Amino acid sequence: MSDTTKVPRERPLSPHLSIWRWHITMATSILHRATGVALYVGALIGAAWAISLARGPETYANFKHLLGSPLGKVVMFGLTLSFFYHLANGVRHLVWDIGKGFDLKTANATSIVIFAFAAAASAAVWAIAAMTGAL
């Protein structure tokens, strides 16, 4: 009987975040997924709004008080930012679907435009809300 025991062979490891060089298009991809999840949470908040409205004035007042709190406003601003970011990145994906914008310079530039648009559009919406007394 031979004493040959099998020694596990070294196998290649899958790429991991620690070996990838971070770049802006990688961040936009991850944030697109994260904002999609955030928008699902926003849909649940919208459903809670409708339920509170249907349950009567007292429940609706409590809901408005919760969303009007500092934490509620932070959540709503985050949802606004998520909406505009996801919208802009979705438009970029539509452009990619027709085969345009894949070169590195354009992909990096559109990533910056997406961040700028999301920030500017969110700030504009909240500024208008503040000017009209909606906050």
C-alpha cells in the first residue's frame, strides 16, 4: 500500500476588492445598485404614506410629523439624491445600450456629470421646497 496522500492544489483566487484599483466608473456601478435599493425603501415609505392617509387625520399627522423630523428630512433628501442619481445613471445606461460612451474618457466624464446632476437637481428641488414653505 502506498502512502500517497492527496495534497490540495493551489487554486487561483477570485478577484477581490483589495486587488482592484478603485475608479469612478466602479463607484457609479456600485452606487447605481445601492440607489436602486434605496428607491425600494422609498416605495415602502410611499406605501406607508398612503396607508396613513387612509387611516385618518391622526395617523396622517403622525406620519407627517415623522417625515418632518430632522431624521425624516435626511431620509427624504437621501431619497431625492438617490432618485436623481439613479435617473441620470439609467440614462447613461440607455446610451450605452446603443453602443455609445464606452471609451474611458467619456465613461469617466459622464460619471462626473451624473454626480453633479444628482447633487444639483436634489439641491434645486429642496431649495424650491424651502422657498414654497413645503419644508
